[in-house]
Amino acid sequence: MAEERDPSFTILEYTGDHSAHKCGYCKSVAGSFSHGMWAHRMAVGDYQDLIDRGWRRSGKYCYKPTMNRTCCPLYTIRCDASEIRLTKGQKKVLKRVHRYLSHGDIKPEGGKIPDNEQCVSPTGNQEYVKPKFDTTKDLSMVSVSPAAIKNAKGTCTASAREPNCSISGEVLPVDGSVDSNSHSQNSGKVIQPVRGNDTRNLSPKSPHQVAGPDPSKPPCRKSKLIRLERREAKLAKRREEASSRGESLMEVTKSKSSNNTPKSLEDFLNEPLPESPAHKLELKLVRVNENEPSFRTSYRASYAVYRKYQLEIHHDWECDRATYKSFLVEGPLVPWHPGCGPLSGYGSFHHQYWLDDRLIAVGVLDILPHCVSSVYLYYDPEFSFLSLGTYASLRELALTRELQRTAAALKWYYMGFYIHSCPKMRYKGNYSPSFLLCPETYIWVPIEKATPKLDLAEYSRLNEDTSARDYYGEVDLNRIKILYDQDLILYEMYQRLNPKGDDEDEVKEYASLVGAKSAHSMVLYRG
């Protein structure tokens, strides 16, 4: 059976602006550097390839940090949703929400449970990236025919969307991402540091030092020992009860061990509620489309929550309707509904949280062929005691696992950027197993192997294999598709039509940043 291809195509507008701007993390006035381009329209597969090379979108504007130059390097991070391992803190959040829905008896310590999953800043929202330049044309509705691509002789030789590209006869992978296991024999092994014996000198106590604990009081015991004793007491009681019923002690032990399997994420989320719960929580996945009734009817409530969140959490006064629309409503992704994909299809969505018919949170998501990519989360600060940052991430992980049932390749949850130099942004590494993208080879590295390098230097190659290379680093410029004067042509023809053009270096830079697969698949606008 032939693989179903997305009929959509991508049109980008790139300008080589290398100017510095203010950093939203370390507050450096001119220390942040990035590359940017406008995405007039974008196929979901192309965006998947771009985020696998360190790109990220803010509305229709796509940006890629200049990693070896910017003050706070931003590493793309993703989590394997199919293998998620919950931490004690994450379990506590899930139980807290369940308790609130069941009984409404949340008792925050100090009056409020802090939600440290959001980087609170007095100077605005770092996730909103203001475009470095404004586009002069709206190319989102441009119609491109496959027969429009011409070579230098003027004959039709290529389709509008090539599914595969090759370099020197080497066929490249379809998904655009490269796993570290394919490049290094030892890359999949997590090397733990060897700890030697403690060689500190222990000097004898001085006569002036405290002799030790008060002998008149009972000795202190470790909590672990106390828990063990309680567990043994419970087991002994069960055995005694089983013996009185004539049951085998071995059967009791087996029954106990069979129940020791850890609860899954779904086990926590689907924990039964009382017959008459105190609150009702409903989640809705709504496609971002102003023409769809479900999105249109909730638009006003969604903006109201966004405005309240921006003002109270980020102290961001630039949160008018126009900014909200350009940041979280208008996007470049063209929806795609393949027969073998998820029921929702691919594209941009709002994941809405309705508590007792009141909208309290919205997670803005891109559902792509291999991942759910988190764009932004905003919520009503009145419900901060529920730790909605963590809860929403766990819900999005569960959504990814659900979508994988119908789309096997969709197993990753992308959380945006991990900024090791900003302690408030390290929380993204708490979701395990997570991987960081090497900024030089674009190979995924387990976060346990990456963070020791980032402790030593803010910028690091991450990939330990010195022989590894950028798999899509070599780009044939003549295969780049150019939209010029309302015609779709190859770059070689474009150069012939513009013999005095001086943008070759800019096109080369664009190609190196997006990689061979994307450069040969997408359309570059030259005005």
C-alpha cells in the first residue's frame, strides 16, 4: 500500500538579519541572537522537519536561536510519551486535582500552591517572539501547480512537493530526525559517574563539641526504617487473617506482589470520581479555525483567560486582541486529514479545560506527524493552586499517547526550548525520558548525558561522537524551489533571470539553517 502524501506545500520568506535584541531570560540588553523567517503557509511535515533542526514558531514567524552566539542557548527538548515515568511531584499534582474534583477540599500551604512550571517575568512573556521584519505580501492563499516548476530550459521536470531527497546517491530518512543510536555505538548508553570511597579526614571530636543525642530521649530513627516496619506489620496481619481463613501464605504474598506494578498516567487521570463530585472537568480539543463554530463560540472566553494570565503572571501589558490573534490564533500550518492519521487530523489546536462549564486554561498545540508540539499554555491565575502548568503537561502527554493508538509514529511530546542557563526553565527536564537536540549534528541526546556538559558551558555540542555530522548539511542550491514574480522555478533559473542579484549568500545561509530535506521540499519566496 502506497504511503499517503500530504498535498500541501510550504512558502517561506527569509531575510538574513543578524542584529541582536534583548534577552527575556537573563535581561541582557543586546545579547540574544536568532535567525527568522515568515511562514506564509506550511505543511505539517515541513514544520516537523524544522523543529527537528531547532526551529520554533511564534504565530507565523519562525525563529532559530544562533546557539553558539546567543547569551542564553535554547535547546529543543522532547519527551518520549510512550515511556513516560512519573515523578513523585507529578503524582502529587494528579492526586491534588482529583481530590479537588472529588471533594473540593484543597488546602494550599501558605494559602497558595506555587506553580513553578511557568517562567514568571516582570518584563513580559518570553514565548512571544516579536518578528525581526514584517512581510510585505500575504502569500497564504497562493495556488501552486506541480507543472509550474521549470528547469533552466523551461520544461517541467519536478513536482511541487518531493517526498524524498538524496545527497550523493544516499537516500535520506523520511521523518527528518536522526537518532543518536544510528551514529554512535555507545550513544544509547547512559554512563553514570563512578563514585570512589569518601576520603575525607575525620578528626576526633573536640572536648568542646556536643557529645551526641540526649540519652534520656528515645533514639531517632530513619523514616525509611519506620515505613519498612509498618509494611511488615501490615503483611503479618494479612497473613494472620489468611491463616484464619485457611488460605495459603504463599498466595497472599503473590497477590501482594502482583499489585506492585506502578500506576500509569492513565490510571491517575481515569481514577473514578464519587457519585456526586464537587466539580466537573471537561477537556475539549478544538481546531484553530475562526470559521468553526466550536472555536468561534469560545473565542471571547479564551481571550479573557489569556489577558488575565498575561497581566497577573507576566505583567505583560501588550496583550490586546491583535497580539493574541497574531501569536496564538493565526498560524501557518495547513490542516491535513490522512486516512492513517489521528481522528483529529494534523494542524493547530486549542486544548481547552472547562471546569464547571467555565474555561480555566488553554493549551495551544501543534499536532504533527511525529509529535504533539506545545506552543503555549495560559490559565486563570485564580486556579494556580492546582499547579495547572504541570497538570496540563501531563494531560498533553496523555493526549500524545492517545493519538499514537491510531498514528504509530506520533510518540513524542515537544516542550519547546530547554534553557539550562535559566534555572526557572529547567523544569522541562523533569519529564522523563527526555532528550535534547544537539545544535551541531541535530541528533537527540538523553538529557542525563547533556546536562553535565551544560553545567560546564552554556553552549555545548552535546553529541559525544566526534565523527557525527549534520546529516542534512549538504544542500544542492539548484534544487531549491523559488517563488518569483508569481512563477515557481528552480534556483538555477532564478539566477539566470537575475544575473545582477546579490542574494546568493542569503540563500546559502537559509539552506544551511533549514537543512537539505526542508530546503528541497519547501518554497522560498524572493520578491
